[in-house]
Amino acid sequence: MKLVLSFILALGACTGSETGNGYNDVALEMRAFNDLETLFALDRDGARFDIEAANARVTRIDLYLPDGEPCSERMPPGEVAADHLSCDANERMLHLDGPWMVDLISGAFSPSLDALRIPEGLYTRVTVAIDAADDTPSFFVAGSVAPARERLAWSLSLTREAEADFVADMPFAIDDSVSALSLLLDVRGWFSDLGLADCITSGAVPQVDGVYRLELSDKHCADVDKAVRKAIKDAGKVHKK
């Protein structure tokens, strides 16, 4: 089952004007945010779940071109693109093939994508595929919560394939004025439909090595991962700056 995650897209600088036919080096990052000084999400009852660690295993990034523009025309002869950049079979998008581990707190990709060569021009949509491998989850987040006076550690691991999708209201430009591309994942609605603090204090969430594992909730708080995936899907918008 695929999950569509909603992100905010932020460009380091963008004029929105027509661009040339070359390549531009951009720094790509993907990180969680909530427009506040500290990173946290509230559950249905207002309990604050502080987020102290988060990461994702990204396997593919797709950059969609405007309708009717073949991908092959975006890659000028003689130019050198990113090593993992290619056109899809229908020439609707550019592929960047991973995998990468992404620290969603710092935004950093590993291996680094600090100087990613992307063809200049307009793009309409970006998708990011997330998938698990062996003992590495597709998505992981952890932190602490204090439903009473005691602060408790918690974590959530997702192991299903996911696809992060964000669509611009208007095409956005990659040109020589753009130095960075940020994929910002809004955390504010992650737990808003769940009474997670009550689940933890009621004993419905098992504790493993001192950490309450939210994805292992019993039938009273079941389908935590499903609810979180839906919340992530419904959050966010496209933003340029």
C-alpha cells in the first residue's frame, strides 16, 4: 500500500521566470517542521509529543515536467547531470534513484545531495518514494511525552512503502537563482486524531527497552500507523520563497 505524504516545497530563491537549457547545482534537503522553535505534535487531547529524532529511507525522487514537454529535451547534449538522473519511459518526469537515508531533523541526505545537478526549467510536481529495507524502516520518529508528571520515551516506525507527493499550484522554476530546494514535512497534524497519551497511560502501548512503541498498540489503540499516514497525507501545501 502506498502512502501520499504532503510536504511544503521551499525554494532558496526563485523568480518564476522562464529558464535556460542548462543545469543548475542545488542543495536538496528534506526535514520536519512546525513553524515553531521546538518540534512537536499534539494529540487529540492536547498532549504534547516532542519530536527528538526522525528519519526516512528514500529510494526515489521524481521531478515532473509541464504537460507536453518531453524529458529528453530538458537534458542538453554535452551537459553532465547527477549520476542517478534519468528520464522515465513516458518522458513525463526526471528520476533520481537512491537509496538515501534522510535525517528529518537536520534535513541532510546520506549520501549527500548538497550539489545536485538538476536541469533548469519549470517543474509542476515532486514525489519522493520511501521504502523499508531489512531492519531499516521506511519512516521513523521518536521523542518524549509527559501525560502526567513523568516524561516517557516513545517511538513510531513505519515499514510500508510510502510515496511523498507535493503538487505546486503553479509551476516552479529551477534556474541559476536557485541554490537550495527544501522539502518540509509539517508534523502538526500527525497525532491530532489520536488519543495517544491515553493509550500510553492505559497500558495499550507496549514498552520495549524503556520506549513506548506506538506502532505496537493493542486493539484499543489499533492502526496507529494508518492514522498517522492519513494525517501526513492530509497535511501541508506547496510554498516557494
